[in-house]
Amino acid sequence: MTVKDLQENELQFFYSTYLKTLDEKEDLKSALLKGRKSFEDLVHGLNDEQFLYSYGEGKWTVAEVLVHLIDTERVFQYRAFRISRNDKTPLPGFDHNIFVEESNANKRTKEDILKEYLSVRDASISLFDAMLDQNLKRVGTASDISWSVAALGLVISGHQQHHENILQERYFN
């Protein structure tokens, strides 16, 4: 399943911002694997000063951005799991700012965050890898938005790429 395979009813316009960061011909598994390598390279390239850097008052540190990616992937992974299993229960949204505030990201190590990320990403890869096309095309509701399972998986990758682009533009430039 690729970005160009998604139908109009599979996600809300707001999330297309994230999908635009992906190659529309790249499949879901490749995007997840590519993101895994990219995150690993990013963390290995950070020094301690960069890790806790924020480009402005009230802006997240690099550590907080990294944990935000993990938290969001967990939420989207869970949504994809529920919808793929044909659960019709509308799923609630979440407040990413509260998640970051409660994450203790700035008290953690790069190695600890990387270890957690790799566990979560490997779980995402396994989850989506085990799905048939019929599961990937299933549509459910989360945050009052219609989503397909495939769209959730691709948004996981696009969301990460979006934040990596912001890190490059605003934090490391």
C-alpha cells in the first residue's frame, strides 16, 4: 500500500501534510523501515547539547520531539490495530502537548529514547506486515476523523519525516 493508493475517504486533509513528506510510490513497509534507519542515524548524530536544545521559548527540546514521535506512533499504531480488527468503536483523540509535558524526555538519555523508539517501530513493522489488503483498507474513526489502517501507517512515517524536517530547519541549521 502506497500514498497514491489511498482513497479520499481514508484520511482527513490535515494529515496530508505528513503524507506529502513521503515518496507517493513508496510502500508502507519501506516507509517504516526507512524511518527506522533515519531516526537511528539522527539520534546517533546528536551531541548532548543538541539533544536538549530548543530553538525558542516554549518550543520543545530535541529530546521532547523524539519522545513525541514515539508517543504518537504508539497512539496511531493502536488505532490501526483496533480498526484493522474491525472494531467500530470511535477512538478518542489525545493532547500531544500534555503527553510531552508528562514524558520526562529531558531527563532521559539518547540511548534510552532510541531503545524505546526501536521497540515501538519494530512493533509497528510487525503489525502492518501481518495485515492483508482487506485489513489495510478498513476505515474507522479516531479523533472524529475517518481513517483507513493504511493511512494510519503511512501517517506514522510521514509524521516522523515532518518532524525530522523541522529539526533540520529550525534546530540544526
